[in-house]
Amino acid sequence: MLLGMGLKNYKVYKSVQYVPISSGASFSAFLGPNGIGKTSIFEALDRFFNGGEWVTNNESKKTSGDDAYAAPLFLIPINDISLNKKEKRIATLLSSYFWDYTGAPYDPFVKAVIDNLAANKAAGHSKDSHYFFMLGNTNQANEIKIPFFENEIETLFNQHTDVEFNDLSDLLKKIKSHYRYIYLPAEADSLSFSRMESIYIKKLLDEDIKAKIQDSISKSSIDDINKKLKEFIDQINNTLDQYVYKGKYKDQLTANDLIERIFSAYFGIKVLHKKNSGKDTTIKDLSSGEKRQALIDLSHALISRSNLKNYQIILAIDEPDASMHVAACHDQFEKIARIPSLCKPAPQVLINTHWYGFIPVIRSGIAHSLSRGTNSIDFFSFNLENFREHINQNVKKSHGKYPKEVELKSYQDMIQSVVVSMLRDKPYNWIFCEGLSDKIYLSHYLSNLVENNNLRIVPLGGFKQVRRVYQYLSAPLSDKEAGFKGKALCIVDTDAQKEHVELSKEAKCLFFKRIVRDESQLEVVALDTDSQHSFPTEIEFSLREEVFKKLLDSPDMQKGMEAFSVLQKIVKETTVSDGSNNLYDYLNLGPRQKKQLMDDFFDIGNNKVAFANAYIACDSERSFEPKWMETIRQSIKGQ
């Protein structure tokens, strides 16, 4: 997997810069205006893995001797790559340097590498399971390049008699051969790319096809062909006086020569067609959007041919939504999102686009918004699992430095994407909630709807943001003539100070629910937000005592939660009421204890998310679903 890349002097990237790619997810997206450097990243990776002309930054051309390079940051499971004894020694030495790095982040580049290292350690990776290192080369001399860390690494290698720094060249060749980097540029010639004999297709085809051709050609057949061809050439040469035909490098055909010729001759006459009810249409006669869709469908099909490969695929796609209607974009991105699950090792997918509407469709991954800084390209990254929540938080923290385009365009494109998706024959359904912990509970207990009913759950970062989305959706979803087939539901906690929401009576497919404790029945329910019930209720207190008890008794479930002892202490000090169907009544919390539990535990650090993950792990079979969850399910299903 590629985690990032050190890049210098390629197109808009002049000074050395760290380019973030992934924090561990197999899907990464790059967003931003034209000319900002999105495509340059994909092209630089293509030059690194596959060779080709390096388009040097114009300003750097004026500086004599200024180098240019690409140096990816790799994370490779040790068991996934085949290395000989010396290569393993070199890879282990280099990887150990990075795993054990304790230097100060004296530069933003170094800090980015250190942050990625910390993230991988937190994810449970280590030097025993994964190689983690940066390794690249310059564009001309093809010399090894490791920005910022090179001098220390060279010193490290000089301290060992069995390896040299120059040995990294052999390791780099092996690393490159482990990957199949496939790049689909926006201007890709669909006919050329889709031909079976193209380099693109050959990279995705498994070796078994060539093996089958080779099995049908015996050595005696090759010898017989060479013998007869030699006799023919000898006859011609005997008739020539001052000339002779002879091979420059070799005089005989080999098995590989015949395989390549047979492969090209047979597959060269095959052209990709789209099946129609009447006459099939060749790819060159499809519309621009259909051509783009065809290449992605083809990639999906070829990658899925075998579920276990001895190499790692990286598929980079420029503007997969180009020339496509919004409705078709949903299918396009759904297909792209499935590619990492088609085989092992999981393919890594990189895309760039101007359209933020894909974000709520993709369930996991990372997105990077690019903007032009003073002397570099700035990257603002956010997790797609809770993208709106992440963006809203970053907008507040940045004090105006966060790109306004990300905040505005992501909202506008999201609303457009949601509305169009609800018109489809197989519509999407949507739940908008306050935070990531809410999404964790909803995704777990409504997993059947996520898989079978195109349900997407989007955390927005608070009540006001949920209300904002409801208001944005109210107008288009009130159109009775549109024929909406999907449902959209907003759900929030009940705060101490009840907020007002103007409900739309015309939008029959749009709901706004509130989780609240019904004091008369001693249970937590989901009611319309204009209900008069106003007992302050957080989602954590709507959970079930059976699962909560199991979590408290399991030490493994307490990892990652700060001040877990506070939770245990409060539980010990209260008189529990067994048989309750929610934690509020089970714990018999008074106002002071409830506030203490929120202030000293749930609202500390990442406790809400860590608790939610631990909670659903204790109810993996979904045996103790909160009662109010059925109300949400029925609203989405329309029953």
C-alpha cells in the first residue's frame, strides 16, 4: 500500500513536498480545481512505476543541477512480497530505521511521516508484520532518493559490512515489480486502452493465459519452425551476392516470441463491445460517459478474475464521473468502492474528481482537498466515514484557513447527490445523525438495510448541522410530482434545551426523529421532533443493560477509552435496576451523576467512538437491539 509520497519538481510541485495518499484505507480521493495538481500526483506515480518522460517544473529548470524525484512511502505486509535473503536483510534494516525513528518533526514533511508511523502503530502494525519505509529515485540518473532521511540511512548502512546503501537499488526494483500500477487518464483512448493486447490489459491479466498458450506449443514444434525458417533464409541468402539476412541479437524464435505474437494476433482482432438488445455497439461509438464507464467496468471484471494474486494492484482513475449524469455516478462510484474487496492483496484505488457528491456514497476511505498555498500545495484531509463531521470540526479549528470550497461544495454536492439517488428505480435511503458514535450504533443494528436497501448513514457533527440538512432537503423532497422512491431520515438526541425544528408536511419521504426517554413508560423511544416529550436523552443512555454488563466485565473492551475507571466508579456508586430496557433506568442516574458521566467519561477525547465500537463488539449477533431502532427501520422501509 502507498501511504504517501515525497515529490519534487514534477509539474506544479516544485519544492520537495509530502503528498498524503492513505492512512490505511484502500480508497483515496483527491479533490480540487483544475490545475491544482491532482493529476500530477497520478502521473508522477506512473513515471515512478512504469517509466516515461518526467515533466519538470518550469521554475526548477532555471536552477542548474536541481534534482527531481518521486519517493513513495510504502506499507507492505512482510508475507505479501517475495524477497531473497539479501533483499530481506536490506528491507528489514531500512524498515527498522523508520519503525524505530525517534527524531523530532523539524519539518512538515518529517512530521507527516511521523504521524503516519504513529497511525500505523495505533492500527496494530509493527516491524514484525509490515515493512514501512520511504524509497524512491531521481528522474534522470535513476539514483536512490529518500528525502530528509537519506543521510542517516546511508550512515546506518555504512555501519554494516554485509550491505551497502547502493543495494537499495535492487530492493527498489523488486518493490516496483511487486506492484501493478494502472493509470486511467481523463483523456484515455478507450479503444486503445480496452484492446486485449494493450499494456493496461496485460497488467491486469493473470499469467495463466500465457501459460495456457505455452502448454499448447511443444519444444519440438518450435525447433521444427526454426529449422524450416532457417532453410528458407539460407535459400534467400544463397541468391544474394553482396547482402545477407541475419539476426542482430538472435537468430532463432523462442517460446516467448511465439506466445507474444499469438497473444497479439488473436486478441488484437478483438474489440470491446457493449451489449444491446439489438446490435452490440463498439466502444469507440459509445458516448464519452459510457466509454468512461466501460473502462471502469472492464477494470472491475479483470481484477475480479482471481481472488488471490501475487502482486499488489494500484488503480488510479482521473475523473471517473466525467461526462456522466449524477444518477449514473452513484453506480460508478459504488463499483469503484467494491474494487478493494475483489481480491487479495486488496487493490488500492485512487481517484481525482471535482464532484463532492460521491462522498456520502463511499462508506470508507480518505479524501484530500487540494488548494494553493504560499510556496506549496496544501492538503486538507478528512475521513469519509464521518466526512461532514470532520469538515465542520476542521472549519472551526482552522479559524478561516480551511478552504471554503470544501465546506460549501461538499454540502451542495451532497444534497444534489442525495436527492437524485432517491429518484432511482433502486433508490438510496439516507439517515443523517449527529456524530460518528451514532453512526456506529445505527450501522450495526441496521446492517441489513445498509446491504439490501442502499442505506447510507452520514454523521454531520451536531444538531444544527442535522437541522440544516433537513431544511435543505425539505424543498426538493416536497415535490409530489417527482416520484421519490427513497427515504431520508434525520435523527438527533434530546438536549436539555429543546431546539425547534419546522417540519415539512409536504415531504412525505423525509422524517425528523428524536431519541427521548418516555417517562410514563420508562423506555427510550424515537418520536417526531415536534413531540412534547423533552426528557434530556443521549444515545448512550438508550442502550441495553445486557450488553453494557458484558462490556464492563471484559478488559479487552476497555482499550482506547480514557478514564474508563470513571465509568466503573459511577456504576459502583449507583443502585442498578435489573430488567430495564435502557441504561438510564438501569443505572438510576440522577442529574448530577448523569452530568458527571458525560463530562468525565463520554465527552473526554475519543471515548464516545471507542465505547460505541466496544459496545457493538459485545453484541456482534445483534441480540439486544435498542427498542427505538425498530421505529427507524420501519420509517426507512416504509412500513
